[in-house]
Amino acid sequence: MTRRSFLLQASAASSATMLSATLLAKAQAPQAANIPNRDTVLKFNPDGTPRHFAGNTVICHLLSQCVLRDVMVELHEAMKTSSFKSKLGLTSTDSYHMTVFPGANDLARNVYGWPSYVPADATIERCNEMVGERIAAARFHCELPLRMRIDASATSNYSTALSLRLVPVDDAENRKLRALRDELAEVFGFRTKDHATYQFHMTMSYQIGAFTAREQSDYRAMIGAYAPRMVKAAPVLELACPEYCTFEDMFRFEPRKLLACS
């Protein structure tokens, strides 16, 4: 081998190594940059405990006694003893729910949305009252129950931990749920940026730190084991009447009014 050939091969190898390192860094960068995301920082402290985060919302609580909850509580306990437990802000097993409409909160009035009829400087308590009055006076055209299913693939491949991704069981159910959200947007007086594309879910934990390679592997293995069990527990998840709730943090959602649905 001539000296020129050697130098060319060495340069090519060096460039390939640098390119691989760059691609790896780019692959890892989005997760590192987005964890914890803005939503998580608002709701959880760095040690995983909930922050004060007051507001209102419309949700469907998961039944207090059902097989799906049993599996979710088991998964919750598994996460509490996992290798990645310090990277999670676990939600309360008593508060599992699917959000129908996110509502307003006190810490990000200009980010999530604020009712058009509520003064910008009103307290969150006053906001809760004013929205509650409009909820109580409204009638919604929505046949119950809401019928959802767990998307195991989307749940397993979701970019952060841990959100059960839910989808309506069919097109008719999707149209019904989207129409309900349109009606709620009128009552609340605002729409979020993702109103038309909002992805339904049940949050089991917020991710407050990026996983190491080993932690990521452990997490994927855990979700791979539990996702099929959750799907089996609730092939069709039937959710009862949506509730207008107020909250002080992510651990408790206080029902104030059942939506009048017909």
C-alpha cells in the first residue's frame, strides 16, 4: 500500500467514525432536549413529586374496579422498583383518566388556552366557577359510553414514559368524540393548537429525566410485557359520562359536574 492510499483510507475511516458519532448524537438529541418537556416541568418537581398546578378539565375517570386498573396498578408498582424509577414522575393510581378536553390552568394561560369570557387576570378559582356555570347550562349531543381501545404499538413506541395511547373503536365513535370536543370548545371559549388532531391517552407517568441505554432497554421490555395484558384486559374500553373537574395537581381531579349528554 502506498502512503497516499494509506492516508486516503485512514481519512475515510475517520470520516465514517465522525459521521456515525454525529448521527448517534442526532438520534439521541431529541430525547435529551425534550425530556423533561415543558408540560412535565410545569407539573412535576425534579424529584418526581407533583407541583402545584391548578386548573379545570373534562375527563373520564377509569372505573375504580376493573381488570384494566388491576393490570395498570401492577405496572405502576413495577415502575416504582425499576432501574429507571428515578427518571419518572408517577401519577396516582386513583386518578387514572382519559382527558376529553384539557381546559385551562393557572401556570400556562397563554400556552394551553384561556376561556375568552374569563378576565385574563382572574384567579383560577374564578375561572373554575365561570366555566362550571357554562358547563351546567349546556347540553351535549353525545351518546354514551365512549368506546375506546388501547393502541399497543403506539403505547410501546411513544417517545416518553408512560402514556397509554387510546383510539376510538371505529370511525363513528371518532366522529362522535370529535364532535363532543367541538361542543366543549364552544363552552370553554377556546381551542388548543392540536384541537383537530388531539391524541387521547391515559398518563401513568411523566418522564423527568432521559433514560440511559440500559434503562431504555428495561423500559421497553416492561412495556412489551404489559401492553398485551392491558389490551386483553380491555379489548374495548367503555368510559362513562365525562366529568367537569377541577384540580390542584396531577394527583387528584375533583368531579364538579357530569356533562348532560344525550
